[in-house]
Amino acid sequence: MPLTEVEIGAALAEAPGWRREGDEITRSYAIRYHGGVAMIVHVADVERLVGHHADIDLRWDRLRFGITTHDAGYRLTAADFDLARRIDAIAAAHGAEPVDG
Ligand SMILES: C[C@H](O)[C@H](O)[C@H]1CNC2=NC(N)=NC(=O)C2=N1
């Protein structure tokens, strides 16, 4: 079920570093390409377990995640913020530092 604007505000406050871009939340990390591939594999394993999947953009020195819920009409849900927290934990384990963009 989509979150209300008030709920989104509260969830963002609990997910520091994640930025709202329309109906998705995004965060980028500095990581070199091959390390990014390894992190993506780890994220994908967790995504399969929780049944929720981010949009992923890997560049030479940067890895960006965008999360929204397709099943809710591309709106933000609690599952998006749950996955965001999991991605933060995986990023820390991979030594990927958050960056703007
Ligand atoms: C059937 C399956 O659980 C759904 O298609 C899941 C899979 N992963 C998903 N991931 C995201 N981000 N949004 C969804 O709506 C979604 N739906």
C-alpha cells in the first residue's frame, strides 16, 4: 500500500542519506566497477529473499540505487525503505561510501 506524504516524511527521517526523487528514493555510493559488481550480487541475493528489487545503475566509480514499488503503481511503500536499510548495511560491508548523485 502506498505511504502517505506524512509517512514518507517520517520514513525519510529514518533513512538518512536517501533522497526522494518523485516517487522513488535514491542513494549513490562510491565504489569501483568490479567492487560494484560484487556488491550488486550481494544486494540481489537479499532482494530475492525479501521479494523487493531496486533499480541499479553501475558506472565506473559509482553505484546508484533507485527504489519504488511497481506493484503499488510506482509509489513509495514501507518495502522501499526496508530495502534501503538493507542496501546501506551491504554498502558498509563492501566499504562503499555514500556520495551525492
Ligand atoms: C511477484 C513479486 O513479488 C513482485 O513482482 C515484486 C518483486 N519485486 C518488486 N520490487 C519492487 N521494487 N517493486 C515491486 O513491486 C516488486 N514486486
